[in-house]
Amino acid sequence: MRKDRHLGFYITNIGLTVLFLAPFYWALISSLKPYNEILKYPPSFFPAHISIESYKDLFTAGEGVFVFFAKNSLIVSTLTIFVICLISIPAGYAFSKLKFRGINILFLAVLSIIMVPFQALLIPLYTLIHQMKLLDTHLALILIYSTFFMPFGVFMMRNSFDSIPNSIRESALIDGASELKVMIQIFLPLAWPGIITTIIYIFMQSWNDFIIALIFTSSKSAITLQVGLMNFATTRFYMNWGMINAGSVITMLPILILFIILQKYFIKGMLAGAIKE
Amino acid sequence: MTKNKSILGRLLFDRFHLLERPLFKNNLMNIKIENRRLQSFIFLLPVMLFAIIFFFIPFIKVVYMSFFKGAILGESVFVSLDNYKVLLEDAGFWRAMGNTLIYTIIVTPIIFIPAVFLAVLLNKKIKGVKFFRAIYFLPVTISFVVASYIWNWIYSDIYGILNYLLRSLHIINNPILFFGSTWLARFSVSIMVGWKTIGFSMLIILAGLQGIQQILYEAASIDGANQWQKFKFITLPLLRPTLTFALIISVAGSFQAFDHFYIMTGGGPARSTETIIMYLQKIGFEYYKLNYAAAISVIFLILLLFISVLQFWAGRFNE
């Protein structure tokens, strides 16, 4: 009887699941077909022969420049995560435990970063980065991403630290520990879910960014996967659907894997980022 | 003892109360409080540096730049409101504004109606709910670039799976060019954005739904209300703040649309899907009219600031 009541639920959801996953499936399958089969009409729903020629071509094109794209994305994203954690953990700690008169103004300052769309600041940022001679470098992207994604980290850390009772800190201070020590050795381990959520969010934002990378990079020394994929798809691999799908699969793989393992943190992070404001 | 004190000692004792106060302890506390402020400052310094150098200064600079001309040549000339006057007459700018607005109007219900439906559907404690939530959220995690290419392939007129399915079901006879006409292009992109964003809005609405107490539904049941009535008289009114909030986030996001139009339509048939940010990028980074682009940026800023303020104001209802 109970099963009957939920049958409608399961049927609807399974149907919707198929619809939502279909594009992923289709891209994956298309990337694994040999070239003559991709363009076959009617299209096959499962490859007659599984082939990785698209991937081979993707990675060997232009003397392996796609690997550079991947390398750049990886370097920029991980360093951005590192920088943001480095600066936002102490800041979150200060906002949570080291309050002083006037700290709210600083908090408002950090808050205002999310209220303003970064696209409006691309022009002055471009002239600034140009003056700093940092155009087309990893550093440029890291600095910009760090600025605009850091507020999320600050809020996450502040909230995480808020939930740790002050008494722990006070007793540690009485025992002679410095604030730095308290933060690193006591609060940090207790706040690791918040840190993981921050890391995931920052990785997602920096890995998936397109417009900032587009504007501030121009050569293979800094072009990221998103821009590189677009480059390939509009120039040398225009309408090469096998390669485009393969590139798409590679580009979305890291974040998908991360999501499958750590969905709890993704969803928590999304809600926190949106609602806590 | 007072008798033996010197005049100096007397002074110290009576006028300055130096021997009465625990002098040393007070100083230590003062040092401690000063220290804490300094410490807090040091902890906040890196964040503040980033904020100042890469946010506040550029913020001021973009406004400043909008009143000049000729930045790329190295000699900026002050022209006060000239850029804005030109902007008022700029057909390309207004077209971009219109495109962005139309796109927002199309895409928002495409995102919202399914999102509400899914949130209600998944607001249950049935086994597997968490799995389904994750599935619908999955497209949110990938980039717009990848999503655009995945859907470009689906929409392809000759090789695309969608055209194939429509033709084999005899719904159409000839392949549809999904980006061939202005309105169709807008819808095609909107469907992709819907697929990609529904999960996100769904989560926000779900959170809002979970804030509504079950007792209300139970009381309504006792009064004989059916599903639809419960939805209309309990769910919707109580969900209004959450919906408003989610709506504003969605609208703000739609106004910033760039990636997907850049890749799927490149501005669309006859520039009908060129959004504000696409226009900004073209003026600033393809034509290098930096000052003019700065003026566009400022207008865009004002526009979104307005939406942000609405978001904050509406968010207060959540308390």
C-alpha cells in the first residue's frame, strides 16, 4: 500500500532524472564515437564502436596546447583557493571573535563586494592589470578571482567560527595561547566543514569562469580550459563535434567528480551563499 | 604614613591617585585591548588590501574614467557627461538593454515554474529524495561554456539529436534552425539556461518550503482542504518572501548574461541576442573605447545596484 502511494513520486522523478541527465549522456556518448559515426543520420544512441580518437586529437592538436589549458585552469583554481583560504580564515576569525568598535564598517565593505557585479569593474581592472604588467598571467586571474570570491569565504568562516563557543577561546587565551594559535590549532579543525564548502565553491567559480579569463588572457601561457575550449571550437575545430564534446567532457569532469563525492557541501554552500546574505 | 610623605608624594597620592589605582594592571589591560584591536586589524589586513586594490579603487576609477575620453591613447581628455549623452542616443546600447530585458522576461518563468514544481515535489521525506535533488542540481555545477556546447550539439540542425527526435516523431518535417530566428534563438538559449539553473532556484525554494510548519497543513486537512487549496492558501503566501528573494537573484543573474550568448549565438541573428555585458565587452575589449565602456559599466552598476537593494530589502522578510 505504501509503495503504491510513492509510485507516482518515483515515476515522475525517474522520468525527470532521465531528462536532466540526457544532455550529459549525449555529450559523453558523442565524444566516444568514431568520426564517421558522430555525423551519421539517424544518430545512434549507443556507439557501435567506442573510440577515443576525439580525445586523442584533442590532446595532440597544436602540439598539445590543450594540456596547457588544463594546466592553467588547475594552477589558477588551486592557487586561488589557497590565497582565499589564507586571507579569509583570519578575516572570518576577526569578524567572529575579535570584534572592535567600527568593525562593522569593514564588514560592510566586504559585503559590498558581492553586491556589485564584477563585470562593471572589468574596464578599470584591465587598465590596472595592464599597468602592473600582469596581462596574460596566472597571477592576474588569481588576484581578481581572490578579490571577488573572497567574501563568500569570509562569510563562511565567520559563520563557522560563530558556532564555536567563545569559552574555548577564552580558556585557551588564559592558558597563554596567542589568538593566532587559538585560531589555527583550535578553531580551524573545528571549522573544517566550512572550509571544505569554501574550497568547493571557490573551485567551482574559478574553474567555470569565462569572461574574466577571456579578457585577461591571450596566449597558451595563461588561457584556461573554458576559453581554450571556445578557442578550439571557433577556430581549428569549428564544427568538429567529436572534439568539442570531448573537450566539454574533460572540462566538466573535475567539478562533476567533486560534486558526486561532496554534494552535501555544494548544496550547503549554495544555500549559505545565497540565503545568508 | 601621610605625615611622613613629602610634598611630591602628597601630590602623587592626592591629586593623581597614583598609589590607589592598581597602576600596572590597568596598563596591561589597556595594552591588551590595544593589542586586540591591532591583532584584529592584522587579521583583516589581507582581505582589506585585496578589497581596496582590486575592488574599491577600480570602483572609483570606472566612474572617474566615464567622464573622460581617449584613455587608450594615453591622453585622457575630460569630457564630463559626453559619454553619457552619446549613450542615450546609442542604438546598440539600447538594443542590448532591450535584448537583456526580453531574455530575462523569457527565461525567468522557464526557470521558476519548474523550480517551484520540483521543490514541492521533493519536499518530502521519501527515500531517494536527496538523490533526486542532487541530480537536478548537477547542471548547476558545470560552466556555462560547457553547457552551451553540449546544447549547441543537441540543437544542431543537421546532426542534432533534438531535430532527429522531432522529425522521427513526425512533429516536424524539416529540421529547425534553433538559432535561426530572433525569438527562437532566445527561447533555445533560455531552455538551456533553464536546464542549468532550475536546480539552484529549486534549492532556494525548497529551503523556504521547509520553513513552513507542517501543523498548518494538518489543520487545513482537518478543515477539509484539498492539495490545490493547501498550495494556494498556505504554501504560496508563506513562500512569497523566498520566491521574491529567489526571483531577484535570478533576475540579477540574467542581467549579467554573457557566456552562453557569446558561445551559442554570438549576439544572435542580427544582434538580437546581444546582451548588455556582450555589448560592454565588445566596446571595451574589441573596439577599445575604454572610457565609453566605462560609462556603460557605470550604468550597468546603477542598474544592478538597484536590483541588489531590492534583494536586501526583500531578504528582510526572511527574518
